[in-house]
Amino acid sequence: MNGRSVARIKYLLRHIQLEEAEVLAQRTLEAQMATEVRHQVAAFMERRGMGGLIRGGR
């Protein structure tokens, strides 16, 4: 993990609520496939206007 990734993660953690993270964690633990996890995380980020963090800044 590089320095930019660390900064992105710190930004994310400062801008989400604990309850939101817990719900996402539970949903991802219940997922059957890795693609489901990626989709859930991407949708979570997009809904919060943070999609650029997972799209490499595009």
C-alpha cells in the first residue's frame, strides 16, 4: 500500500458513520462471491460521492 492509498483510506474513515460501515461489513460477509463484495463496496462509495476514491481518481 502506498502513501496515496493510506490518505484515501483515512479520508474515507473520517467521512462515513460507524453504523454505515457496520451495515456494509455485514452485507459483504454474507456475500457469496468476490464480485458481489466489489459491487457492494463500489455502490456504497458512489452513494456517498466518493466513487473517485475507488476509480483511481477518474
